[in-house]
Amino acid sequence: MVPLVTGASFAFWMLMPVMILGALGTILARKPVHSALSLAAVMVSLAVQYAAQQAPFLFAVQIIVYTGAILMLFLFVMMIVGVDTSESLVETIKGQRVLAILAALGFFILLIFAVGNALVGRPTGLAQANNANGGNVQGLAALIFGRYVVAFEATSALLITAALGAMVLAHRERTRKKKTQAELVTERLRKYAETGAHPGALPPPGVYARHNAVDTPALLANGEIAEVSVSSTLRQRGSVQNPADLIAPTKQTVQAIAPDRAENPATAVASYVPHPATPARGIQPELEPGESEEEN
């Protein structure tokens, strides 16, 4: 008896729409981040296909290496460079569009032959290959360190050379002596005396009402907005939340509690009144009408 529906066929027909939509989203999405996330959906679906085809090693590699490491690295690079960065459409290499079209046609022909061989021929599947070597991982080891050992070692050497070349190109020689902590403090205090720049660390983004995000500016003690608390990149993009919208609920509350102080919510708290018997250090007790400071 041959089962009508197997695990591999069920996974294929269930994940095929997801993979097609993810592939289209990768190509048609306007933002690079959306394209990367669509590609992640395709790669995760492909990993499930490997698992359904009894290939646990490829399933783990697809999830850990390609989706979890390489694709997420691309995504982090796009976030660092900027999601609004547009690619240049000027061709720096002549004939690259012709070569791209030829490569696409070759890949399309190869795909037709692969699908045709699967439909017309009689593929043995992975079960026979796994049983011949005692398992899936053992079969891959026999191919990598036996039949394809030269290609595998050449590829590993190429990747190591590329990594070392990237580190050499990105390395920057230090042209001046590294500043000590005392010199850095002196420089910050000099800038504070000359330009008024704050010598300490910049204030973090605001935690105000229900908002706690990097695009929410912080509020100073006097109720003013700390512009330096938000990244300059967000300010240039116009992604900073409007402080007037953030302070509006507080103004409404202060209007109901203290109408005379509603215009400045930062002064809506009651002023400190020291105890007449034990005044706080540095705070003079309030004088009664007609009482002088000498009499007190």
C-alpha cells in the first residue's frame, strides 16, 4: 500500500504558498528590511522541507547558519547603514544587465530540467542514500571528506582568505597617541567652558507616561525637551515623536488639579516648605509678615 499523502508532500503543499509569497515579497518590497524578512520566511520554509525529506543536517544548517547567522547579519547591516538608503542605479560595470539576463535564463533552464527529472524520472530519495552510509550525517561526511574533499577545502580556504581580506581592508592604523582618561575629561570640561556642551553622558530617551522608546525625547526638570536625548539620525528622518502630544495628557491632569499651573506642568508640584523648628541645610525658613531676618 502506497500512502496517498506523505509528510514530504503535505509540507510541500502547505508551505508552497508561503514560499511563493515570500519570494515575491523579497523582489517587490520597496524597503530592504521587508525584503530581508520575506527572504527569512522563504528560508525557514525551506528548512521545514529539508526536515520533511529526512535531511536533519541540512535542516539544522539552514536554520542556524543561513537564516540565523548570515541573513540576520545582512539585516543588521541594513539597519546600521539605514533603512531609507537608496541604491544607485548607475551601472559601474558594462554589460552587467546582459550577464544577469543570461544567468537568469540558465538558472530557469536548470530548474526546468530539475523539475522534469523529478516528475518523469524515478528519484530514489534520501532513504536509500542514508541507509547506504548508516545515516544522513554519515552520508554527508562521506561525500564532503571523500568525493568532494578538494572542492570543500578550496571553498574553506577561499572563505578564510575573504575574511582576512575584509579585516585588513577595514583595519585603520592609529595616527596619533590614544588619549588618556584625564585628557578626555579635560577636553570635555574645556568644551563645556567654551561652547556649553554638557561634560557628562547624554541623557537617555524619555520615559514619559506610556511612552518608552528611542524616538521619545526626555524631559528636563523644568519641563523642557532634551533634544540631545534622541539620536541625530532619528531627528534627520523626522521620526521623533511630537513632545506636544506627549505632554498633552499631563496638561489635562494638571488643569483639573491646579488650573493656575496648567501652562507649566513641571511646576505643578507643591513647593517645599521646611519645618520651622528644624530647617533643612541651605534653606532659610519663611518669615512672617513684619518680621525681619535679624529678629529671626
